Amino acid sequence: MLTPALVLLPTIWIVDAAAGPGSHFTDIPAAIAAASSGDTILVRAGTYSAISINAKELTIRGAGVGATVVNGTSHAVLATPPGGVNVLAGLTIQGEFVTSQNARVTLLDCALVGSATAFLGSPALRAVESEVFALRCDFTGGSVLAPASGLGPSGIGQTYAGTAVTIGGSNFAAYDCDLKGGDNFANNPFMQHAGGHGLAASLSWARVDSCRLSGGNGMHAAGQGVYANGGSHVGIHGDAPDIVTGGTSGFSGAGPAIYVLASPFAVPSDVIVHGATPVLGTVSGPVTFASTHLPELTVAATTLASGETDASQPVTVTLDGLAPAALYAFLFDIRPRYAAVQAPFAGDLLLDLGTAGLFVGTLDGLGQAQLGFVPLAIFGGSMPVPVCMQFAVFDPSGSIRLSNLDARFYSL
């Protein structure tokens, strides 16, 4: 029997822009100020002010993308307490979202859109010295706006659309996400106008599983699907329809799908494409195409309107472990973490073996395994924190391969 780790119930604050029954606040900043580390903030449908969390571990759960909308020029999560993680779920976040000062952030079922301006679009997510995990999220870089009607060509200088996700000195993992660089609609033919990148990494580790990464469009230069420099290591895993592609440009044609800065004056970076992820466009720099596939975890469940999972309905967890009859370990816990940047997991996301629940089994003759459960019978109702799941497969060669990590709220 799978037994979850003990979870202390937090204080739950309710935010409702319409001041409906049972609500404590009408805007998110006031709820954040009142909350203590470990608390949960439930945000009903509506439009709210920017998020700013400093030195607290909080969970903020909205009513779903498009229902709970958070507007601001910028949002920030800073200095997550040691061992903690800030969780944001079911939100549309408009404006640059910044994580910094050793923040640890999990984004579930969210849409993040960078700010659009006449000259410079902002990233949807900017992670600096942080750890970020995203699942089932859409990231869109901010666009550069088109000229107003009748004002002629726009863009009096160089203009740049925003990158979907830019990471510096950080760890970033994503599963089943879309990363789309912003489009640049400036049209002055005498100036430089560029689209945004899908993912830009500097001095960082990134693993993206089953994601779509695409550069934005621009008059003079198209954005790249992936741009890596400064000693970055990016692993891309997936199969069709997961793609990596550059944007398009009327002057210079399609942008590179993957561009790794290679210079004798730069710290070496590399990108490894695992499996059969379609890479549409050119690649430049140290890019390796590996035929190996990594284990993949998928979940079949009933999804509520908020994007959360119905705890009263059966959930089926399937592993394609790719190693017939191999031993596997199924782990579940509430806080994902990143491995130290060293072998064998080098930057991969995984669960804490010291606190995670564990179930050990053997893959079948096709290299697969399947587990089923009803969350309500195990957890006893709605969970105030997301439940994370991951598989480790022990290959006959002696190596250990980690699957992607799944995280979701179970609600009634």
C-alpha cells in the first residue's frame, strides 16, 4: 500500500475580487502579506494585482488559466526558505515573472505572458540563481507592438521581442509545456527588429521533456528555439509532436532551431537532443543528437475546470521504462528538488529519497509498468500541496535513468 508522507495542514486564505462569501481579501498582495510560510492562498476567478513573495514558502492556487488573471509589469518570488518551495497553479500571469535569490518555484497549469511594449518585450519567465519546475504551462515572450494606424513605420531604434524563458545561473525543468518567443511587429526597414527566443540559457542547466520550443518572428531577425551560452547544459527529450524550431524573418529567413555559442573566449555550452524530437531548422555549435530515449511517466485522470485532478476518480500512472524486465522504483512526495550538478543525475529534477514514499517493482516484457489508485482513498480528500511522482529505472547495464516528474493537486 502506498502511504504518503505526513503533511501538516496549512492556514488557507481565500481571495475574491468580488468579496464573495468566505473570502478574506479582495487582492493577492494583502493575502501574501498576511500569510505565513506553509500557508495556501486560494484565488477565485477575477483579475488581480502583481505577485511578490519574499522569504516565504507559499502555495497560490487559482481557478484556472483565463479565470484567475494576475496583471503587473513584473512579479517576483525571492529567497524561498531552505528546503521549501513556492507553488503557483491555475493562474494566468501577465508581465515578467522573476525568480531570484535562491528561489525554488513550481508552476502548474499556468500561462505566463511577458509584457509587450513599443521597443522591448519582456520574458515571460526570468530565473536568476533559482530552481524552477514547470508542468503543463504556456510561456510566451512579450511582443514588440505594431505601429498605430496612420503613424507609419514603427521602431526608431533596435527593438527586441521577449524570450519565453530566460535562465541565468539556474536549474530549469519543464514537462508538457509550450515556450514561444515573442513576435516583433515593428516595421521600420532601416532599423533592426528581432523576435524572441523560446529558451535562453546562460550558466544554467535545463531539462525539457515533451515540450514545444519555438522562436518568435521579426522583420530582420527571427528568434531561436533554444539559445545556450556561458557554460549551459540543455537536455531536450521527446517525440513528435514535440518540436524545436526557430521563428521566421522577412529579411533573413528562418532562425536557427538551436544555437549554442561557440567561442574560444566563452565557457563551453552544449545541447543534447534525446529521442526523436523533431528539430525544424538549422543548428549551430556543439549540439548532439542522441538516439537514446529516457523513461516517460504519463498520468490518465479526470481533470477539473481549475486544471486540478479529481480526487474521487481513478488515476492511472504508466511508465514506459524502455528496459524489459528491469527493476524500477516509483517515488512520490510533495517537494521536488534538483540533484547536485554532478553524475549520475547532473541537474535532473528528482524527489528527496530521505522523505519520499517508495514502491519497487519490475517492468513487464515490453519495458512498461502501470499503477492505479483513487486519491481520495489514499489522501482522504483534497491535498493542500501538490503530490509529485517520478520513476527511476535500473538498467541491466547498471545505470539509473530518471523519468520526467509529474506534480498535481488532487481536489474534490
